[in-house]
Amino acid sequence: MHDPVSEQVDAYNAKDIDRFCACYHDDVVIEDGDGTVRSSSIETMRIAYGSMFARYPDIRAEILSRIRIGPWVIDEERVTGRTAEPMRAIAIYLVRDGKIASVRFLTDGLPRR
């Protein structure tokens, strides 16, 4: 079974922007914890993540825990390679028709061990 959430994590860690973006709908909505839309298209996402992959070649996301409820996938992540200290985040994905339709990222913005 195709799992776009697991696939996009693998692509993120490989810095493979084409494979990463293929996991998302063209009109994917990315929100922060307050519900502010940070991106609403795959083109915007491609530019942002492509730039991040180039700027932080050692960036990596480790999934600490995952919960699946119907079309929802909730990951607790530990991200390294972007800041001096690891950062902790929660990503809430909505999967529709085999692709990620939306993501909300929750983080306190502070690096965590």
C-alpha cells in the first residue's frame, strides 16, 4: 500500500525534491500551529523546500511516534541539521486520494534534544 507520509519523510531525508513534492496534492495547504497558511501550492512548497535542502544539506527528520486515524496521520518529529540543537515538531497530515492534501506544523520554535 502506498503511504505518502512515509514516502515524503524518506524523500525529505534524501533531499529529493521531486519525490518529496510527488507526495502532495498540487493545491496542498501548509499551516503553522496558529492556522496561518504558509503555503497553498506545490510550486511554493517546491521553492521553499528546495531552498532549505540546498541550504541545510545535513537536515534530517526522525519520526519519534506516529498515530493514524482515518485519513489523518500525526507525526512527532525530531529535526536535526538545521539548527545547532535538534528541533521537535508535530506534523498533522490529511491524506486524500493517496496524496497529502494539508499539513499543520506545531512547534515551539525552540530546539529540543
